[in-house]
Amino acid sequence: MKRFVVSISVLLIAFASIVVAQDSRRFTIAELLKVRRVGDPQVSPDGKSLAFAIGDVNFDANRTVTQLYVMPLAGEAEIKRLTSGDSSASGPRWSPDGKRIAYVTGGQIWIMDNDGNDKEQVTKISTGASGPVWSPDGKWIAFTSEVYPECTNEDCNRQKEEQAAKSKVKAHLTDRLLYRHWVEWRDVKRTHVFVIGSKGGEARDLTPGDFDAPPYAVAGDVDYAFSPDSKELAYLRNPDKVEAISTNSDIYIVPTVGGAAKNITVRNRGYEDSPIYTKDGKHVLYRSQATAAFEADRWRLMSYNRTTGAISELLRGFDLNVEDMVMTPDGSSIYFIAGERGLHPVYKVDSSGGTAQRILNNVFATNLQITPDGRTLVFAHSSLAAPPEIYRVHQDGSGLGPLTRINSEIMSPAGLKEAEEMEWTGALGGKVHGFLLKPMNFDPNRKYPLAVLIHGGPQSAWNNSWSYRWNPQVFTDAGYVVFMPNPRGSLGYGQQFVNEISADWGGKVFVDLKNGIAEVLRRNSYVDKSRIGGAGGSYGGYMVDWILGHNNDPRFKFKALVS
């Protein structure tokens, strides 16, 4: 938390020389941190209730504490809190009969009644447990734990944990690549998939060995799933010996009781993830990237035939990344989300394959769910002017509306304005897209400084969605016009646009950015061209440094640059 406050504060301090005074401040960093974090909606098996999570910043403890809630899916009723205390609770998952909810708290899997009563601890594992998934028959819960690969039982793992805690040696020695991911050491323990009886007992490691399942640098929220008969489980694993230069995460199938696992995607050398079984159990659906060792390839929707072993791509002529996907209860169709021009519209395709039909536009949808009757879709939606809330819409895309308004009291006084879309001509005559936000209390007769925010990745994008990190509204509140360009390399504009940054991080993308800034100045007389600042992190920081050493564009100069 302190790191975030310091980071965003440094940007604003660095830009202080180019900012103007504001008549009022309505959305400062402090206000941003008050915004409650709504997400992970889960529809009950009977379609009548919705469980979800809300995170609140605990300023005294310097962390975010998440708790679980439930409400009628019909809406217009009181939201009931299910968990409480100083420890976070997350990952609510309904039992198949809808009577109980599995969740994670204190690093272990717990189960409670659907009204929050009768809480019971299911796992008691020294290495912790997360990501609960119920088997369809309700007898098992799958989860992951970071264990010592040389250990074959809990006693061994516990002894290793105790020895590590008691050791006075804190130096870290490694002899392999991929030893760290962000701020975590990853070369001592491995993530494994376990199953445990839903009433507790001894946990069974389904993926023993010196590998991660699922691979931590690739996997989504939960990348394992039970078959409809609960007899087997699909999961991810990278079989290559040198994982640091490989993106070959394959899908394996293993019996729930343990045993030999089968690699069902061995022929593809790119990523696979997000396996789900079809309702009849005849196919496994998943996402796949075709190009080996390329993290930014297009995510395709694939189907594996469990009888013949045949693999087919389900979407014809679709040039966007497939994100969340759910199957209709009758198994006839698949709804999915795809990133497109800074949004996450919802699409539909026949389960046998075909052309995608967009059923919902102008949303940034995540955590897609479907009701058991197949009539309603539920998801989290946000924009650059509104934090995530849970929404519902009819299966045909009509009747869109919010189920929750958790942040209405915080956001209404702020009066945040929606972003404007911009398009301009970039390198080689190609069209480039981005977003522009005007400052608070905007007066077209005044002059305002411009903050150019450059996203990381580089194969990422600025989206019309809420961010708890690089939130442009903090800049607009401080008096800036904010420009958020998506130059080539950005996602949501087709795979060729993504590929055009490969081996050219400072070339065409630099032209895209310069032309975008010049176009902002040309179109908007209220922008003061003598007060332009640029900022970015990760690849955005790389590009800021590139600008520092290369920009000699006569159309504008930067007053401040922060990387």
C-alpha cells in the first residue's frame, strides 16, 4: 500500500512544475484508496443468489482486507455479509447442491453454510491452500498448494517449513533460471494440485514432481477443472526442462484418485490454459496460443474431443483474444469475453464452432457467469470513471443493469467524467486509438497541462476500465488533461497490430506516440503545449527513457518525464 502511495505521489510531485491550481479537489489519492473493491461474482446452483467479494483498504494495517457477501440475484434486497475479522476471505465457490460455500481464509480452505454460519476448516496444510474447486458430485474439493517437490507427504513439508523458519541463514542461492517471479522466490517450492474430501481428511497430491501445476507465470485464476462425472481433473503443466525459455503449458488429465496423467495438447508448443469440460463430458474446451515462446500471441478458443483426440479451433475469422468463457447449461453455446479497442464486449458462438456473435458492447466485462437456466449473464463491469460493480444482462444482450452499487456514496460526489476516444494516423499510415480525459472542473477557456501515460507490456493496453494503480482520474483531479494512447503492440486491435512491435520497441511505436500527442495538441486548444509531462512503468518506463534520448520532434517538447 505504501509503495502505491509513494509511486503515484512521486509522479504528481514530478509534474508539480507544470500543474495548475484547482478550485476543488474531489478525487485525490486518499479518495482512490477509499474505493471498495468489488469482484469475483459467483451464481448459486439454483440461480437465486450471488456470492461475491469486497475488498477494503485497512490504512492502519497497510493492506487490503477482503470479505465475502451474498445477495439475491433478483436484486433490490439487502446484501448479507458472510465473513468478518482481520483476515481476508476470498474465492467463494458454491457446493453443487448450493447449501455450502468453500472459500479461502488464513491460507486454508474453509466451508460455511450459504448464510455464513457453521464455518469449518477443511485443509490444515503447512504450505497453505488456495483456489477451491468443487467436484460436480460434491465429494471432493481441488485446490493448489506450494510444496517442496522432494516431499511426498505433509510431514515432510511441515519439517521443511519449520527448518526454513528456524534457519539463521537468509541468503538465497539458486542454480536455475526462473528463480523469481515479481517479489517471490520460486525455485524452492512448486505449485501442485491437490484434492481433499469435502468433509476434510488427508489431501492427495495429483501432480507430484519437480514442476509447477499450473505454471505460475502463465496461469489464470484457477486453471484446473473436474469432469462432469467427477472421475478426472484437467490441469496445466509445462513439460519442458528449461521453463525460462518456454511457454509450453499443456493440458493434462489425471484420475481424481491419482495416477498417471495424460497430456492432451502435446502437439502444440504455445500456451494453453483455462480448461473446462463440456456439459456432456465429451469435449474439453480451453484457450491456446499457437506460437511457441511468444507470450503475446492470440488466445484462441479450442476444443479437444475426448473420444477421438481431435483438436479444433471453434472461432472462424476471429482476430481478438478470447478471455473468460462459460458454456450454456444445455451445452449448445459458449459465451465469452474478448478484448477490443479498450473494452471487453461479450460474444456468443455455437459449441460446435462457427462465427462469433457480439451480444453486448460498450462494457468492460470480467468474471463472466451464467445462471443455471441460461437466461442471464452476470459479470463485473467498470470504466475509467466508475469502479467495478456487478451487472446482469439477458442472454440476448438486452436489459443490462447493475446488481450492486457498493461505491455509489463514494463516487457520486466525485463526479468523474467518462473518457473520450481518440483515433489518429500513426506510423506507415495506420490508425491508432486511445483515450483522452479532461481535468476536473473543466473550463474550455483555460489552458491545462497534458499528462501522457504510456502503458507497460508492451503487449498490453489502456482500457476503458477502472485501475487501482495507474488511475488517470487522480491526474485529472490534480488539473491535468490525460492522454492514454494504445500504440502498436497494444492488445485489442488484431494480432498484426500486436506483432508490429516485435524487435522494434522504439521505432513505429514511437511514431504512433508522437503523432498522437501532436493530434491532441492540434484538436484541443485548451492544452498548453509548453507543459507536457510523460510517465510510464515497465515497458512504459522503457519508452519514457527512449523519449528522453530520442525526442527531437519540432511539434512539442516535454517539460517532465518519469519512468
